[in-house]
Amino acid sequence: MTENLVGLFLYSVFTGNILLAYFLGMCSFVAVSKNINTAIGLGLAVVFVLTVTTPANWLIYHYLLAPGALAWAGLPDVDLSFFKFILFIAVIAAMVQAIEILIDRFSAALYAGLGVFLPLIAVNCAILGASLFMVERNQTFLESVIFGFGSGVGWLMAITSMAAIRIKLRYADPPPGMEGYALTMIVTGLMAMAFMLFSGISF
Amino acid sequence: MKIKSKALKILLRPIWTDNPVNIQMLGICSALAVTVQLKTAFVMALSMTFAVSCSSFMISLMRKQIPKNIRIIVELSVISTFVIITDEFLRAYMYDISKQLSVFVGLIITNCIVMGRAEAFALSNPSHLAFIDGIGNGAGYGSVLMLIAFIRELLGSGNLFGFQVVPDAVYALGYEDAGFMLLAPAAFIIIGLMVWLQKTLTKGGESDK
């Protein structure tokens, strides 16, 4: 059991990296990876939100939406799983809002660092993607916690290293038309290759 | 006549000069994962076009009623509704493809193109133009998707739309499929090269944003 969880964690950080293997969260990845401090800030916020929302959506799905999930309310035949898109996105938006209020109330320093990024995260595809993958792969509750956290860490690693690479790229001299977006994509491709090499690790 | 040409301009602009994926850098999130085969890319492009044009149309119809400070949540619910319709349709009539697309149909909701068009165009334009703008953006997104899928499927597995196009005789000469094309990194690199090409052809445009 624990071995599986460690394996799942390593999978979601390295070989199944949500950004580099499943292409989720690209928009903010390209836009925010210019500065390493903002990249780390956004990455930490993503780790935080993913760790909270993936299990929350697990509870919502398994106690409200899945076929037969409403048995506790006396409605065993109801299948509301088609509602999952709209409900997941609502949960994510609400969670992000709640986290923002809590952080603002209890830690001014953390709010100054993360606050601006939280609203952005509500529409980050990685967050909704992780919740949908959680349903798709029939994970248990514990697995969903590990998966959410691991995906967040993977995303954080990817965006931080990308920001570090882009600082060096500033002094590079690419062909005209290639600087910026095109070069970022190609570097991302090379990084994705590097992350795939971790597939040798197994537990 | 003037209206017609304006509509045509709105339709054509996002396909080339203002392409949502290559120039505006929107919607790459879901664009790359479905491009291993032309078939899935094609279905994804159609779903996307449907979702973006219908939701732009609806949002534009309601644009005078939506209160400004809750517009995002209204837009999200309209978009989700159309995405749910698409997903249920695919599940009912194209089950295999919907299995392959897995979570990426649902991710149309958070696709920046849909939201971006709703915010930037549908809220301030009449509904028929919003609909056309949606179709244009869907087509622009779809054409990039199809092009990447064409390259990846042809070089990666020698097929197009699932039919073998590279003749056996060529394999007999020692030609081999580039399995690398089927992996994730290839998609990033192909899109990088495509952006480079298009930027060079359209002579610059804006630089790094």
C-alpha cells in the first residue's frame, strides 16, 4: 500500500508530470516563467490549491455525483456524473476564494507572496485536469491526496526550472522570429524529454 | 455588402494573422495532448468549434443582462453547459474517441480561448458576429491541431486517419517510423517550430509578451 503511494507520488512528479507529459497548465506556464520569483510563487500556490481541491472534488464526486453515490439520501439510481465539469469548476473557484480569504486573515506575509496568483489559478487547466484525471483513474481518497500534491510539486519543478533557463536564454542569440514563445516551447520539449528519463525509477 | 465583408474578416482573421494558438498563445493546454492521431484531433477541433461558437453566441445574446461583477461565473456556466452537451454527445455516438480524448473534452471549459473570446469579443459585439468569431477561432485552433496531428501521425506511425499511407515497399527499404513523434516532447518541439515559421512569414508581429 505505502509502496504504491510512493510510486504514485514519483509518477505524478516525474514521468506523469502534469505539465510535461499531459500538457496541462501551459498558458500560465508560458506567461509567468519569465521571472523566477513569481514562478516560484505561482508554483507554490498551485501545489497548495491542487492538494486541497483534488481530495475535495473526490468527496464531491463519490458522495454526490457518481452513479449510485446518492444511496445515502435514498436515491440509489441517480447518476449525476455529467454534472462533474460544472461542479468541479465551482468547487475550485470557491476553494480558491476561501483560501484567499483565510490567507489574508492569518498571514499577511504569505498573502503578499501568493495573493495575486490565487485568482489566476481558478482557471488554470492543471487544477481541473487533476480532478478529472482523479475520476478517470478511479483513485482512492488517499491516492487523490498524493496525486494532487505530487502533480503540484511536478508543476512547481517544471516552472521553476523553466524560469531559471529563461534567465540564461536572455543572453542567447536565437534566429529572428524564434525568440520568446517559439524558443520556450522548444526548450519545454527538451525538458519533457529529460523528465521522461525518470521512467526507469520504479518501486 | 459591407456587413458581409466585416463578417468575413472576423471569420478569417483568427485563422491566420491572429491565430489563437500560434500568435496569441492561448489554448495550448489542451491542444497538444490530442494530436497523436488525426482522428482525435479532428473530433477535438469540432468539439472546440461547437463550444466556442455556441457559448459566444449565448453570452453575446445575454450581454446586456449580465451584471458586470458576476460575469465570469455566468460565462463559465454557459461554457460548461455546452461542454457537457459535447461530452454527452461524444459518449453516446463516438464512445471510442471519447475514451481517447478522456479528460480533454472537459478541459475545454478552462481553455483560455473560450473564455478569452467571451471576454474580449462576445461581451461587446452583436450575437451573429460573436458566433462567426467563435467559428473563426475554432477553425484557427483546429487548423493548428490538425497540422500538428498530421505531422505526428505521418512520421510517428506512418498512418493518416488510421489508414497506412507509407507503403510497405518503403519499410522494406529500411525506413522506420519515428516513435519519438508519438511522445510528448515532440509536440512541444513541433509547435515551437511552427510558431517560428509563422512569425517569420508574417514578419515579426509583436515580440515576447
